[in-house]
Amino acid sequence: MQANWREIPAARNSFAVLSAACETTGWHLRPVAQPESDITCYSLNSINEVRYRDEIANAECITVVGGPHATACWQEVATNADYVIVGEGEYTLPSLLASLEAGGDGRIPGVATVDWYEPVKSSVRLDAFPPFSEVKGYVEISRGCPFTCGYCQTPQMFGHCMRHRSIDGIARYANRYGQARFVTPNAFAYGSDGVHPRFDKIEHLLRNLSHEIFFGTFPSEVRPEFICRESLALISDYCTNTRLHFGAQSGSDAVLARLRRGHTVAEAIRAAELCHDAGIIPVVDFIVGFPFETDEDQRETITAMQEVARNGRIHIHRFIPLPGTPLAGARARSLLSETEKVCGDLALGGKLTGSWNEPEIRFFRRRLK
């Protein structure tokens, strides 16, 4: 039985992770540009799912769909796909393939169909699976997040308890290539509970890495309250990146509190200043158009963006109500004309990337050191 992987740009690292997991049990996921027999697997987010919906529904093969959108909306996805992976896939996908090859019905924990679902009872231990093998990917060093930001799908997908890959496990794969880049919800939370940093463990990790190290930058980031002289010294002493990417998200403390972000505007501004003082360029995320954002909240965000832009760069995107989050089903509010003007001016001045009008533009068009 042949298992295929539908090539989707946004799912490249998922391919690396799940391809490696499948290889441990003898399965080879063959990349394809369209659904092919016997089985075609998809990993979809809530932005690109609509593009592949009809393709999956009309596919003349068994279809398996996972990813953030499938986890959040498994009942909906199951109306088009034969099987839906809900949550983490490293153990579940190979088990599903084995069940189907043996003539089973695929009804195993973690897999949903249009009329059946049983959740898994445990989480994936990262060291139990390689981060990549034949298909190269970034090394995922941590999963889970103790915070409950209103717009974020991460806790639903991976839970609130942080799990970490061991230092030996990270080094074994990161040192295979000239550049080491990592996947994590907060690079400065490595080795910790996600709230109280353990910079000693981060230094131990960095000491064990060779070649060029990119930490707290694409494709991961850090949280502003974790940025201090000690954490910045780790970047300066061990890492190649000259930028640090973190989320402020709003310039209004009222909005941050309602989002349950767990930090203040002052902490975000201070983090940008500390980066500048350390010779590191801060790249700061902001989201505009939250549904409960007042005109004054939006003006405070403009002010914060202008202040950060003096020492760094802004990455902006329009609010998207992702399914499975506390703000699912909400609608983005309109932007003030002054917000659009400031964003335009900052973009023209080379201080801002992203999009304040097109919510689908969520990431950098190019990698930043």
C-alpha cells in the first residue's frame, strides 16, 4: 500500500516531522502534487484549508487530513476526508496506516471519521521521534504553551504543558547542517515550565551546538517578558542571528489583558529597548483589528508601533478569528484611517512588513537574520 503526502508550502516542516515518524515504522511518504492512490495525506491550517476542500472531497483515493484546522474542526473536515488526525500525528498517522493496510477500519484513538471519534489519552514525547530524516526540516525543541492567548491555536493542538526535546537529541540533528534553526512557541522557554525561564539550560543547549545558530528568529520567536540582559547575552555570545522576533500584539494594556497575553505594553517596549542596547534588532509582531478594540486602543497600538520602530522593525497582520480559539467566530473591526496611514508610512520607510489589510499574509516573505 502506497502512502502519499500532498505537497503544500505551508506544511513543509510537518512533512519532515511526519515523514520521519512514519519511517520509524517502515512507511515512506511519497510527495505528490495531487491526490494519488492508495492514500494521500494532507496537513492544513485554517487559512489554506478552503483551497484543498474540493480536492479532498473529490479524490479517488483514501484521504487523511491533519494539522491545526483539522484538530479545531474535525467534524467539518470529516465530511470531506475519509480520516482526520486530531492533534499530534507522530504516533497516530503510522498507526492509522498500519490499521488500513491490515484491513482494519482505521478507528483508533486520535482519528476521526464522519461518524466516530475517540481522543488520544497521552501526548507525544519529542525524544521518541526524530525531528526529520530524509526530508530535512527544522528541529522542534519544545511543544505546548501555558498561556491562553485569545487568537492562538497552539494550546489546543499541543496542550498547556511544555514538553522539550533533550539537549543530546537536539544536538544530534542540529549539528548535521551548517545552520541550526528551531521550532518552538518560545525559544527562551526551553527547558522550563514556560513561565519561569531556565537560561542555564538554554546555555547548556547552545554550548552543544555547532556551526551557525539561529535562536529566537525564523521560524520561532520569544516572548517579551523573557527578554533581559541575560537572555540577550546568550544570543550575542552563541548565535548568528542579528534579529530577535517577539510578539507585542497590541499597544493597549486593556486589549492585552482581554487576550490573556500575560505581559504588558511596557514589557514589550522595554524588550525592544534592551535588544537595541545589545546591538540586536527587535522584530516585533502586532495584530490590528481585534473585535473588541476601541478607537483609543488602536491609537495606543499605533503609538507603540512608532516607538518600537525607532529601534527595530514591525511585523503586522490583521486579526483572523481562527477556529478552536476563544475568539473563533468573531469579526475583525475596521481600521482607523490614521492606522492605515501610519502602517503605510512605516512600510515605505522599511520599518514594517506583513499586511494590515490582507489577513492571509501572516509571515515574512523572506528569512531575516
